[in-house]
Amino acid sequence: MFAALTGAGLSAAAGLNAFIPLVMVGLFARFTDFIVLPEQLDWLQSWPAIIIGLLLLAAELVLDKIPGVDHINDLLQSLVRPLVGGVIFAATAAAQVIDQSNFWQENPLVAGIVGAIISAGVHTAKSASRPSVNAATAGTGAPVASFAEDATAVALSLIAIFVPILVIVVLIAMGAVFYRVVTTGRRRRRRRAQLEAEERAEREERAAAGMKTPWWRGRWR
């Protein structure tokens, strides 16, 4: 159970930022005995893998905080995050971390699929919520949202490794937050569209009656 929760937590973190859990697992496996990776995934703790992960992480940290660019980045990450999530789940669920699981060791393909699904689900929720944040804040909320997602990815990775039972609580909380952001954004967009439709109808009505719309009504409404 703990092995699956560890893998699930790290895969979910990869859905927010693919390279934070990847680098953390590599560093923990290389410098501590807490994570001992299975032989087939031992390359995750190699220096080339860690250095490349750090470089990609640096690029992700910058690109994801620029309004507009963050959307393009999310599109590019649609394949990367599930792939990393699958690898991370297979690596950590079968690793000697918290609790070693024979099932995940013997079924790495199943572990990879489960991890990819979890990561893809979180990535989809993140991608769906970001336009709502950008629209509600005229783009100024993108860096704040990105920092929050990065911090959550770090915290979730640590929780998954050290206190995996809490992964369930964090995932439920993340789901609630994403749902609130998306639904709030949809309500605001519907309200804005309704106001614009009412304003157009009023202008058309005034034009039909031969009345001129005051310049300040169109500007300040």
C-alpha cells in the first residue's frame, strides 16, 4: 500500500511539474539509502540524468510563469508529464522506499501505466485551470499559480517519500482546488458574455430608435 501511495504521490507531482519529482528521486537515490531504485531504472540516479533534469527543471520554472507561454508549455508537456509520471511510479513503487512491493516489482508495465494515468489526470486539471486564472487576473495570476504548483509538487514529493499515507489527503485537496478554480472561471466567463450580449442588445435598440449611445456607457460598463 505504501509503495503504491509513494508512486501515486510522485506521479501526481509530475503532473504539476515533471522534473521536480524526477530530480528529487534521483538525488535521494544517489545520496541516501532511503530510496534504492530497481536495477532497470538505476539510471535515474546517474549524473547525466540528474544534470539534464535540473536543466529542464530550470527551463520549466521560467516558461510556466509567462502568460501565454505557459499554455504552449502545457501543450508540450502533455506527453512529457505522463511519461515521467509512469517512469517515476514504476521506479519508486518497486524501490526500497518506505515499503517494498513485490507486485510492482513484478509488473513494471502496470506500474508505468498507472503512473502515467495519474500524472495525465493532474496535468489535465492543471491545464484546464490555468486559462481561468489568466482570464480572471488578466495574466497577472500566472506566476502566482505557477509558484503554487511548484511548491505543491515539492511538498507532495516529500510527503510521498516520507509520509505516503498523507498522499490521499493532498490529492483530495488538489482536486477540490482545481474544481473550484475551473468552475469559478466558467461562471465569470458566462457572466462576462451575458453582460456583453446585454450591452450589444442595448446598443442595437438605441440605434433602431435613432438614439446615440453616450460614449461613457460603452467604455465604463
